[in-house]
Amino acid sequence: MDEPVLLTGAGGRVGQAILRGLGDDYDWRLLDREPLPAAKVPDGVTDADRYVADITDERALREAVADVGAVIHLAGDPRKTAPWDSVLRNNIDGTQVVMRAAAEAGVEKFAFASSNHAVGGYETEDRTPDLYRPENDYRLDGSELPRPGNLYGVSKAAGESLGRFYHDEFGMSVVCVRIGNLTKDHPPREYERGQAMWLSHRDCAHLFDRCLRADYGYEVVYGISNNDRRYYSIERAREALGYDPADNSADYTFEGKPKPDRDTETNGGRYAADSFASDADRPADESPAEPNFPADPDDA
């Protein structure tokens, strides 16, 4: 893609996984509510391409999307316990502002970060915990209706509907990625649900790379790795986007340790190592909170 790519919520966990995998591959514009430290910005991104703005600021968003070819929209309140006033403002109103600005600017492709919580209601008592185990063949494939498990999930379902509207009305290509449980270096430890919906950092970067490169109309896909234990199908992501995940939670023990016969190559040859300075060291199983919001005790 020759035109710039706008990434909202660039300082968050998903944004950083994308930038660490694809930092050198695109001409980025980065938007966040707070100034990004140098450690979170790829080489080559100038000050003019860093936007400090709230996603409900219509004027700022019109400026940010001008002349871009694609938008990856991640910004919002990521807490599954977020109250209604926050998800309404940050996740629904904010997404509407970003999508409208993109559509009116003639943006070609729009990747929306939806969530597993948009369909959390399918995890009923009679289905769990068997749902999370390899021998269970129940699958959600993206064709089912949303069934949110919390108000955060409601806001993501609303974003998917907004994407459908802006595709139909403006012809903008929109893909909604129902992201699973993103962790770096290993799947969530001793957590069946998290291991069934694990998305590794390199697979996350690859998936959003395909969102930028593939041709599609309107799609809803699941963002997880190629896990043996899973109840989300990744077939639509394979077919529509050319997604080819490299990682599998079955290559790790339940405690999150690599199995002896696992290929331990850092990036599988798909992407280079981090293309810019890393964050300060933190324990491997500690996921940082999104900037500007309190930590959620369980952000899967």
C-alpha cells in the first residue's frame, strides 16, 4: 500500500504488537490520546505523523485520515468491566467518528478491532468448559449474530454494525476482527479459555497485515492463532484475507512453557524482530493495561 495507514490506539497492546511486527512495512500515522514515548514509535515515523487526540474529536480525525489508504481502528476503552458511559463515548461514539471521517475521506480499507466479548454470550454453562477443549467441535465462524457477554461486548457489536453501514453506504472495505486473548511469547498460563483463544503477537501482526493487503467487502473474522483447542473458526480469515497463523497454544504446556519438540525460532522467519526499542522489562505473563484507562483484572 502506497498511501499512509492510520493506526488509532497505537500505544495499546494490540497496536504495539502490530507495530513491532510491521513497523518498517508501512507509512504510519499514529493516533493516541496521550503522546507516545519514543520506545513505542517505529523508526521513520515523524512528529508530523503522530496525532494526540481523542477519537471523538471530529476535526482531529478528519485531519488524521486525510490522504490515507487504510485505517486500523483500535482505540477505545478495552475493559470488559467498563461502564456504559465510557463504552458509549469511547467505543461507540468514537468508532462512529472514526468510521465517518474515513468514509467521507474516501479511505479504501478499514480494519476494526472487535472482540471475543461481542460473542461471549455463546459461552453458556452447558457448553463450558468442554467448549475450550480440543475434542469439542463447536465453532463460531463469524456468520452468527453477536451475543455480547457484557457492555464492552455490546459496544463492539455496535462497531461491527457501523462497519456494515459504512461499507454499504460508501463502499469502504471493512473487516471486523474479533480478537481473542493477545499475549506475548506464550499463551495465557493455566487458563483454558485463554489458551483456546490465544493470539500471539506475530500472528496478530500478520493478521492485520492481511487486513491491509487483501481484497474484501465486509467481513467478520476471528483473531486467534492456529490453536488445537479453539471454538472460533479461522477459516473465514484464511479464505477472505489469506491469514496463515504460525502459532498454536498446543505447542506449550498448560503452564505456558514451550514443549521440548516445539520450534523455538523467535519469529518463524515471517517478521523481523522488534523494529524499534522495547518497553521497559516486565514479567512475561503481565499484560500492560491500555493507556488512559485503569487496568481490568481480566482483559481476555
